[in-house]
Amino acid sequence: MASQKCDLIIYGSSILTQDNNRSQISNGAIAVTGNKISDVGTKADIDLRWNSPKTLDAGNSILMPGMINSHTHVPMTLMRGVADDLPLLTWLHDYIFPIESGLSKDLVELGSQLGCAEMIAGGTTAFLDGYMYEEAVGKAVDESGIKAVLGEGFFEFPSPFFKTAKQAWETIEELHEHFFSHDRITTSVTPHAVFTTTPDQLIESMELAEKLNVLWQIHCAESRAETELTLKKFSKKPIEILRDNGLLTPRTRIHHCVDVTEQEIELISSNKTMISHNPQSNLKLGSGICPLTKLISADITVGLGTDGAASNNDLNMFEEMRTASLLQKGILQDPTAIPAQIALDLATVNGALFLGLTDTGTLKPGMRADITAIDMDKLHLKPVYNPLSHIVYSATAQDVKLTICDGKILYENGKHFSCDVETISHEAEKAVKWALNRLKKQ
């Protein structure tokens, strides 16, 4: 039988396919044609079935799907470390909001360039964002080659960014129109939180999301302090407000969900709403611990996210996987809680569902070629009994040696091919003076 032609064949010592059977392949290879995977199998089988003018031997490495960050604020890389060791509401109102009120489109683009470069080097190929000046975020995403769902954030009007709801809705529609035909970028509607908006604004924004047929995302039930503030303001808890206003839907994406009851979990599940789990940000802000095992047991689709680099303080999805797993084992005193396979699912297969993407998150024919390779020659990854175990419990973002998104090599052996990291790094250092000056002016 004559072999078929493809554009690229990638070889690795192991493949974690994340297919329906969660198959692992030793001494494997992936054939890529254009931006899609044509075939996945052993090196012997792929070499027999395919030929390519270009091959890439990743050597002693684990090939796996690019990871998917289900919740972040990418431009906040510029605020990494500006305010640490503070409660959520103090952190927001006394530090983050005053800095953000002085943001420019250029600064948002710079922070996004930095964040995209960081994620690409760490094996992340897609993310769900929520911030201001999202067209500038989209510009950085477009140039970097990564995938994103963009969400123009808004607060109770008037705000430093939108004086009226009409102005916000128009901006969101313009953003949607701008990226409507883009192959790697889609949009969403993004109210900040229940306590920073009003029920009427939330209802209107959901109507807009339905009109545009996009995701609707919101921070909700992030901490006990948020719940108390919402009760004081509206005499209802955050999830109750979403329920009573018809905002728990299959298009709804809730971030955090730390302070929730079993009844609220059932509500979320019955409405097919999805949740993003952000363990490191929740821990750093002292917000509490999300009842992850209960969410999964209730058949809720849970994605995994870093949150912004101002509350994490990185965009490292390997750390999130490990923390998500170990945290539940510890608090439940159950070593079987959140096994390695579930943790990897949160960062790949579930992440794709969370972003509304049907063609990524797994390595199988017909899916987009979103692939990362982990260098298994590192000392802390020796010896190898189970590749899956090492990915979740031992590997770090610094072990990534290759990142491919949509069939294009974006990063290999420490070198970026789509990001000018030297310029980005230099310009990012200048943001320190700007941020500190913002805090002095409040």
C-alpha cells in the first residue's frame, strides 16, 4: 500500500493521546497536514502509512495535547507581584482596580504579548480571557499564534471603561464582529462578578450573548467575603441571583465556585453550566478551597485555569494540575481523590469543552494540531514508570521543549518563533514605574 503525504511528522518516546480511551502510545508519532492531525500511532505504523518532507524528532519526550487555560486575565502579567498576601476584596479595591483604571490599549497589548509568550513556552495552546481593551489582547493572540476566547469585561456603570451599558454592548459587538472570521479567536460576554454589576445588567448581557451565540462568563461564589457582600447588597447569594434571573445556562461559565452549597452544585449541574477551577489563585488570595470532587461527582464539566498572573503569580498549567490533585487528596484525606488522569482531563479535554472548542484537547485524526512535548531527559523526570504520573506530579512548564498550535511550531528548545521575547521583556520592566505611580495617585 502506497503511503500518503503529510506536511509534518513528529516523533516522541511516548504519546498521551487523551482520546476517548485515554490511550498511551510508546515510541509514537503524529502526522500533521495543514493545521490538523492526520494520524497518531507508533513510529513504525506512521512511517509505513505516511511520508513527509519535514520531520521533527522530539527525542525522549512525551507528546500530549496543548493545555487549555480556562480562566485568566492575560494583560495582568504586568501586575505580577504588585500586591501580594492580601484578602481578595482588599487586593481588588485598594490595588488592582486603581492600577487598572489607568490602563491604556498599548499596556494591555504588552501584557498580553508577555502572557501569550509565557503560555506558549509552558505548553498552553488556548485560553479563555476576560479583561479590558480585548481587541488589543486579540492583536497579541493573533500575532503569537495561540488560540483564545476573548471577553470584554465590564463593571457596574458608569466605570472607568464604560459610562453606559449601551457603550459596553456596542464595544462587545464590535469585538465580536472584528474576530468573527478568525480561525483561532472567538469572543464571549464577560460581566466581572455579581457584586460588581446589577441583576438588570447581567440579564441584558446574557441577552447579548444569546444574540451573538457566544459564551457568557462571570466570577461567582469566589469567596465567603464575596457571598457576604452580595447578600448585603442584594439580599441573595451569588448563585441564587444567577438562578433567579435565568443566568444558569449551558452557555454560562462560572469562575471559582469556592463558596457553594450542595444544593447550588445541583442547580449548576441541572442547568449544564460549567465551572473553572483555579486552585492556586484561590489559595493565594485566601478565598478558600473549591469542592472539586463534589462538582465532578455532580457531572459538572470543570476546566482548569490559572486566573491572572497578579493573583497566582504565573500562567503555569502544570502547577495547576498538581495543586488541583494534591489539594483534594489532602483536605479529604483520600489519596484516590482526583487521580492524575482526571487532573490531565481538566487541563485538556475539559478545557476544550469549557472554551466551546470541538476540535482540540485530544490527539486524534481530524483534530487541530495543538501539541506540546515534555523533555523527559530532565533529572526530576527520571526514571519513568508511568508517563501520565510524571506529567501531573513531576513535570513543570520549564520542561516543555516544543509547542505547536494549529500545525505551526511556535516554540522549540527554548526559542520562540512568533514572539519577540527580548523586546517584550524589556518593555515589561518599564511597566513597574507606571503601576507604582498609579498606586501613589489614589
